[in-house]
Amino acid sequence: MGNAKKFYYEPRENESLSAEVVTAVAKAHDEDVLEQEWVISEDINSDALDGLFQERNLNMTLTFEADGATVTIIADRYGNPQIKIESHRNDSMTRSL
């Protein structure tokens, strides 16, 4: 994964985490959320993802592959998640979303 572009996305508290992952993947690939072809349910159970991080009391990391990217969700000691996208579509570059 040496040529992966890394993107960091801070999820909004009023949105489901699965919706925020969809947004982060779209932004990482410079795509419109509504026009992207990827569907989250093809790679992960979105209800389980939302439920896992819903209580916001877990210090944990979850990683899965989705739409040409590695998605990592990291919850800090307070359970606040941050989404990291490593896009394998383009040359190496790092930016924040």
C-alpha cells in the first residue's frame, strides 16, 4: 500500500457512521456522494457498523476494504470516531477532508 493516498475525515455527530463512511470514500475519490457507483452494503453491514460505534464508549479500530480503498475507523478513548481512507486509485498524496 505504498502508493496509497491518505484522507482523514471527521464524522459529523448528527449523521450515521455508515453515511459518513460513504461520504468520506466519495470525497477521497473526488466523486459526488449521490453519483458514486459504490454501495456500502457490498462491503460491510452498515447496520452493524452503526451499532458498533453507536455507544461511543469503545476505544477501537476497524479496518475493511471498499471501492478501491482501505477504510479505517479509529475511535479514541472517548469513543469519538475518525475515518481514514487509503485510496489505491491514484499516486501517493495526503490531505484532510
